Amino acid sequence: MITEPRIPDPDGFYAALLAAHEGRTESQSADLNARLMLLLANQCADQDVLLACIRAAAEEEDPTTTNDKAP
């Protein structure tokens, strides 16, 4: 699994992603994300890499669920 940034224009990509979500409901955005994920997974086409990506994404800590308390 490659974790180094490889997108030539990450800001442009992010702007396009945000634009694709503009005006959509939360449900429509979730559907768009699911379709996009499946299209990108198909482009990768490597089951081992895809499973490693699923594991890595699932391990990411959600910052809204941390138990850190400010001093």
C-alpha cells in the first residue's frame, strides 16, 4: 500500500471533490462517496492492496471520539 502523496495537484483534486458534493444532501453525498470509492477500487484492481487500505482506514482514530481532556 502506497501512503506517500502521489496526486500531482492535490488541492485541485480536493476542490473537484468538494464541488461534486456541492448542493447534495448528506445521503446523496454518501452515495457519491460510495460510487467514487468503488470506481477508484476498480482502477486499483489489486485485492491485497484494497484490503490493506480498508484495514488502514478502519484503524484511523476518529478525532471526535478521543477521550483526551484539556488541562
